[in-house]
Amino acid sequence: MRKRGGEAAAQAAAPFAISQYERSRAPATAAQAGAPFAISRYERSRAPALALAFTHIPRTGGTAIENAGLRAGHCLWSRLYALQRWSSGQLGEAIPGQAIQSCRFFQQPPHKQVQVAWNSSCCSWWHLPQQMLLPTSYYAAPLRFCVVRDPFTRLFSAYEKGHAWVNYVNGSTLCQQIETHRSGRKPASFRAWVEEEAAKISSQPARNDCHLLPQLTYLAPTFADLPTLLSMSHEKALASLNNSGPGCNIVLRFEQLRDDFERLMRWAGLDTVALLEDRVPRVSGIRGNCLSPTGVRGQLLPASAAADALTAADARLLGYPPLSSSNLIIKKRVDSGYYSS
């Protein structure tokens, strides 16, 4: 079991507590509930062994996990849960006291209806940290898993999301373009983008659909990694984590996602929930060393202050090498465990 430090806890302080009523609607087993998270008539489905919710941290393979639950017919997780509740008129408010407002950036459903206006920026409902959402039985489920990843490769994934040209270039050309790319007269390199985003993130935390929020923002004050969880019985896990506070309390690793996800589903009695066949990760080094975890760090050394502002807290809490370790050899990753995000 791990507890977040003072810095992390301060950022994660919940503006409200989960009510006893909502917690009572998230029973320990689906056999007691008749549905994965006991969300009345909106999520009737075949009952899995445990009430297991998913917390979507942006750029960590969340869509692949949501789709896996949907294909199996068991779970409406995160994004799919939000869409279902919106269509039923049940989302209510996000961020205490602030009514949901659809953003103007997206004019076509379903995006228009589930984007939340936050400090003049836009953020999808399912990308909001749980601490900012009014509690429902889904978010009060006793076990809530998520995926975390190397904060530097996640940062590049966020850059790539808004720079589609990256998908069509490989090798040395890609590495050169990442350092020199321009949009008209404006520098649009990875490094320039990081410096620009770091300067704006404090006043606009929801920028880029919340893709730059620290991963620690989504974690409960107390959480367990997968090996710790698997060493527990269901009863002990429920007793240990049910009062962990709002947020994700079971952490999987993006670098070994396929294996971690399979083991968690087996432990929870959800063997039919599976990810699709592996896709080659964009940030794995296969498209050029500049896109390896070491290479991404090397690109950001000249912009270390900006890069640290966006990654340092996650690197410390989650145990990934900081920017200053970019010259070290990082443990070889298992490519079959990655999912592009």
C-alpha cells in the first residue's frame, strides 16, 4: 500500500466527501448489487465478481480499456458511463457549485454534451479527476483502477495528439522534425510546445482536454500497485481500499498494460474482458531513438524547467527516472505490453 506525500495530498484534497448514501449504493459484490456498480436502471448488465470501476487518466490507454469492457458486455467504464448518464440527464454538476457547460470547441454529439468548461478551457467529463466530480455510486465503488505511465512519454503522447503530422514520419526524418518543426512562422517543435504549455498550465489546468494534468491528481490518497493487490484476498482488498479516499486506488503500468490488465481481470473474476491485440507503441524507440523514453528526455534537456513543471511530481511519486537521468539506461520495456495512446 502506498500513500501520497504532502505535495500530492495537497493537490488531491477532495472538495467534498463521498456520502454514506452513495457509498452504500456501491456494494462489495455484484451478486449483492445485481449490476457492476449498482447504478439503477442505467447500467444493467451481466454481473462481474467485484464492483470494479475504472478511472481514466488521459493518454494512458484509457479508451482501449473502456472498449474492452464494452465488448465483453460487462462494464460501462469511465467515458461510456459518462455518456450513458448524460443521455439520461443525470450528470448534474462538476466542480462543486459549477453547473456543467458544454464547450464550443466541439459542435457534434457526443462531445459537445460532455465537455466541461473549466477556467476558460475544455475538458471531457471522463478526463476530470474524481475529486472534482459530485459523487455517484460509480465513483464510490470500493475498487477503482487506473493506468499510469512514464510522464515524459505521456507528455509526448499529448503533443502528438495535437500534431497529426507525427503519425506520418519515421526514423531520422521524424527525429529532426520533432526538434525543428514549424507551423507557419511559429516554432512547433516538441520542445517549443512543452515550453508554451508549461507557461499556461497553472492558469488553465484543463488545457488540451486535461491531457497535461499530473497523473497524481487522479490517484486516491492511499493506493495499491498490482502486485500488492494480487497478494490479497478479495475481502482483504475491499477492507483495505474501500476507505482510501476518492480517486484511483489500484495502479496498473502502461509499460506492461496487457499483462497487468489480464491479471487484474482474472483476479476480479472478469476473465472475458480483454484488450485487443497489441499495437506497436509510438513512444517505444521503434520509430527512432528520439521517441524512446531516453530520447524524449534528451530532447527536453534544453527546456528542463518547463519539462519539470509538467512531469517532476509524477516522476517522483510513480518512480520514473527524472529528466536529469536522461543519460542513464532505462530498463528495457516489453513492447507487447504497450498500447498506443
